Amino acid sequence: MACVLEIKVFPQAGRTTLSIEPSGRIIAHLKSPPVDGKANKELIKLLAKMLSISPMDLTIVFGLTSRIKRVKITGPLTSEQVMSKLGFAVQTTFIQ
């Protein structure tokens, strides 16, 4: 089952974190700068670790050079499992 997360990214942050706004948008603060795809690679690595899946199961399908990104997750995880593994109860910007 494939699903897509919309994530707003803030590169060059003091630390790497993933959180959710009251509006439901997922926010990623990344240490890496937005140079040569470093922030994108860090985002994929962070999501893969949190979801316990291979980075190969994650693809940025929109926003390679933008702060708003859509990341496609392939594999057996349902949308509920994805949100649970990320530690979120509700996610309003989830695209299926």
C-alpha cells in the first residue's frame, strides 16, 4: 500500500525534529543545509528510521527544491500505522 505525506521542511535548524502543527501539518526541522540535496537526504533518513523501513521505500514526489514536500511511502504500512509510528494521532494533510 502506498501513501503520501505532506511535510513542511525547515533546513539548517539547530536540531533534527519531526512535529505536527495544530492545523495537522507535519513539520520537519533538519540540521542539514538545503544544498546538493542534503536536507532531502536527511528527511528520508529520518522518516525511514522513525517508520522502521528502508530509505528505498521513500520517495520525494513533489518539492525537491521547495520547503513543502510530498513523500511517497511504499510498502505494507497503512496510513494509521504510519501516523502511529510517527507518534501522531491525527493527520489532516495525509494524502492517499
